[in-house]
Amino acid sequence: MLPAGAAAWLALSLLACGALLLAERVRGRPLQPAWPVLAIATSLVYVAYRTTTSGVSWPERVAFAVLLMAETFGLLRFLVSQLAFATGPRSPEEPARLPHEPSSWPTVDVLVPTYNEPREVLEPTLTGCLSQDYPAHLFRVHVLDDGRRGWLQEWCRARGVNYLTRTGRRHGKAGNLNHGLAHTHGEVVVVFDADMVPLPHALRTLVPPLTADPRVAFVQAPQAFYNQDPFQYNLRAPHWPNEQDYFMQVVQPHRARHNAVLCVGTNVAYRRAALEDIGGIPTYSVTEDAATSLALHARGWKGVYVAAVVARGLAPESWSQMMVQRDRWCRGSLQVLRRQCPLTTRGLTPMQRLIYLEGFLYWFFGLEKLVYVAAPLAFLLFDLRSVVAPALTFVAFWLPYQVVSLVLFPRVSGGKRTLWLSHVYELAMGPFLARSALRGLFEGAARFRVTPKGRQLAAGRSPVALLWLALLLLTGAALYRGLLASAVPFEWVVLSAGWATYNAVAMVYALRASLDRPRLRAYERFPVDLPVRVAFRGSSLAGRLRNVSLGGALLVLDGAVEVAPEEALAVRLRHHTLHARVVRQEGAGLFGVVWTELTPDLYRAVWELSHGRLPEPSAA
């Protein structure tokens, strides 16, 4: 029997949820900020109730305290995010435009910091930098090479790119950028990572907000990717959004509402005067981008977010590559938190403080997820209760919080994320990043580790896969013991078994994500549909180009044509003739080819068809 207060709260909250859903159906649009307000109310009531559910024995009190701390930590982050979401992003404004007269446009230095990225990663990026729809005399591309590679210096010399290097690699990427700043003089500084391929409109998108408002220090565009990340690829789930889309396309616009846009280190334009105002790029953290935006905001400068995609890059292609990247982000964020805590940094507004703090504390999610995995297993295996209360009373306070969260999340995420996807993503990365968070709290200066770039051509297995196998076996044992041999109240056994099963399904996804499938091509293919003429054996046939990459293409020739493997072809495309070699025949008239001779002009032509227009990658 439910206590009267619990029954009343359950009925009232679910009635409010139903009323909002009905009102939305009548009005035909989401109700903001009603949902965030209801979410805040149900979460506060739930956590307040949870403080009354401690056990009597000291093991139960410890279990209660650990779980309550994890829930409270999650609640605090949730409350801050809902405060930002409740106000909503700014209404769409007319995009800033450059002055009508190009002679008054600012000079731009495009910096590309690099260390050990292979040629097939760097060359598309530099080609994109050189292909900008911006007056040639007003911008210059600079390669900042910490790898001191001869081939790259020669490549730059042949194409008019300024090649800069330095002695040593002190302070990693931040030191490299500061060295580049000291040797350039443009009014605007644009940074692209070595694997981020700019589109031709990048400068004309990033620069205008700086000319429209002298208080703007930086303009940040989202990161986007032309390949599938390890979750999408290893789980064979191309329909899933990229794991970073939620932050880049949902969180950043809401941060912009409070002038708290986070610089992400690439696809960004800085006002040089603003960087000089803070003494250049901060070097105390391996996430120099977060440290830079925090320092600029503390000095009263503005950051602008533009939603337009100005470049697409190479997402980590293996689980280990992704973990190297996230380890750096985690430890670097906690370095900033320790060195320049948003709560005590002068010059920030109250909402800036809360938003930056929530962003840094996010990186403890690994510890939070491990607690959520351990709690039901401890109960099912050892009868160790984290919650000591009647099961139905607990459900009466927990259910409204969960229902509202399930309804709210797709609304605020714009379809980029669900609670289930968040659980899978965070659980999969949780064990590794729990260790990173603990290291970031207590270690001194961390060494900058470059995210490995390039194709994952071979299959691989992360050591964390063994952890997921062990936890799945442990979950099976816990379910057997709990359902068949436990002496505790059966209602709690059912609830804990459901929780453990929910985690176990996510573990299966995490296990599969950590098992790398080989990438079958050295270059990503992009779908096209263009007419071509193909010459071979003294004859010429009409055909179509179905997909294309910087390495090759898929051709469809008219008629049932047989072409031998390794046979040479000449492909006439628009105003160019490209030489190719057949590597496979996939059917009558359907051939996979690789390019054999790409001069700089031909490379540029193929680049324009693939990276320069950047449709979705082909699955063919």
C-alpha cells in the first residue's frame, strides 16, 4: 500500500506530464520551458526522498552514501544543463556578413598545427585551406610542423604555403600555435586541425561575426566528420548520430545563449587582438582550447557559435584512438578546473560559472556509471542494499523522474541523442575515463598525446573487452542468485534484476564497440552520379561515376563489359582525364578502380568531387 504522500506525488507528476503531452499535441509544438521546469521538480523531489532511504548496518550505509553521491552528482549536472536549456537558444539571427567592399575585409592567417599525421590525412586538409572563397591576397596558409618532415616542407614550397617549424615541442599543440602566432601578422587567426578538411566557404562563414562586433573574440563552428566513429562502424549502426553531434549541435547553441561557447580547438576563428589580450594560447593544459575560451570570457570577450558546417574531419577510427582522444580531453579539462576554477575566476557571469563547471565535472561520468553498474550487482549477489525502503514507495518517487527525463531528452537533443544512447556511450567509455578522471585530479602537468590519425585497416580488440565479458558473466551469476536464491524482498529483487539487465544490454553494445572491425579502404568514398567516358583497348565507352575518393572510384559502364583486373583505363571526367587501374569487377559493367597518376591539378579536381562537396560517405 502506497503512503498517501507518495501516491499523491505520483498521480500529480504523471498528470502534469500527460497534460503537457496533450497541450503539445493541441498546439503542435514543444512547450518550453515547461518540460525543463517539470524535470527539475521531479529530480529534486526524487533526490530529496532518496536521502531518507539509508540502511542500518554500516555496509548498507556505505552503499547508500556511494549511490546517493553518484545520483546527486548526476542531478547537479542535470540541473545546470536544464537551466541553460530552459532559456532556449537564441532565436535565429540574420547571419553576419562581410562588408560589401572586399578591400575592407580583414587579413587572415590559416594555421594548421601538425605533428605525425600521414600525407593522406594532411593533403586534403591543406588543399581545402588553399581553396577558400576569400581574396587570395588577404589570407595565407601556414603549416606548423612539429614533426619537421622533409616531404611536407617540399609540398608547402611547391604550393606557396608557409612552412614553420621550431626547436623542440614544448607545450604540445598550444606551444606550436603560439610559435605560429609569433611568426604571423593577420588580424584574424583561423585554426584547422590536421585532419579537418575545410570547405571553400569556411573563411566567409567564420570571419563575418568578427567584423560585425568588435567585442567578439572567437567564432566557433561545429566539428563534423566524413567517416563513421567506432560506435557507428563497429556496431554496424550508420543511422546512429556521431557521438560528438549532441555536444556540437545541441549543447553549444545553448551555451551560446549565455556567452559560454566552448572553443574546441579547430574550425575556429580568433581575433588576434583578443589572443594578445590573454597572452596567447594558454599552455598549462593539454586542452588548450577550453582554457583559451575560459580565459577570453573571463576578460569580457564574446564567443559566437555558428551552426554552419565549415569543415569535416576524420573521426577516430579505432577504439584505442578514441580513448587516447577522450583521455586527453578528460585530463585537460580537469587541469583547467584545478588551475582556473570557474567558481573563483574573476570576470565570469553566474551562468558562465555554472556552465563551465558542469562541462568540466561531466568528465566524472565514468565513476558515476561504475557505481550504477555495481549497485544492483551488490544487491543481487550479496543482499547489500543501497536503498532501504518499500519498493512501491521508491517507484512512486523514481518513476516520475524517469518518465519526464525520457520525454524531455529527445526534445532538447533535437533527435541527436536519446537516454539509451547516452547510457551506451557513457558506459562504454566509463571504465577508461574513470581512471583518466582520477589521474586528472591529482597528477601534475600532463603530456600532450596526439590522437592517432589514419585508417584502421586491421581488426583490433581493446583490453576493455575482457572487462565487459567478465561483467556480463558476473551479471548472469547475479541474476541467477537473486531470482532463485535470495532471501530479500522479491519486489527489490525484480527491480534490481531489471536494472542489472538494462546495464547488461548496454554492456553488450560496449563490448561490440570495443572490437574494431577492419576498414576496407585506405580512403573514404563519397557518392556521386556523374557522366564519364572510359577509354581502354582502343575503344571508348560511356558510363557513370557512382562514388569517388582520393584513392579511387566505382565506375558503371554501359553494356555488359568485361575488363581484366589490373587493366589500365583512362577516365574522362568533365575537363580532366584521370588514369586508373581496375582492382575488381563487381558485376557486368561495374568496376572498382584506383587512380594511378594524380598530378596536383588532377588531385584538386578529385578533391573537389569528394571532400570539396562532402556528401555522406558511400556504403558501396
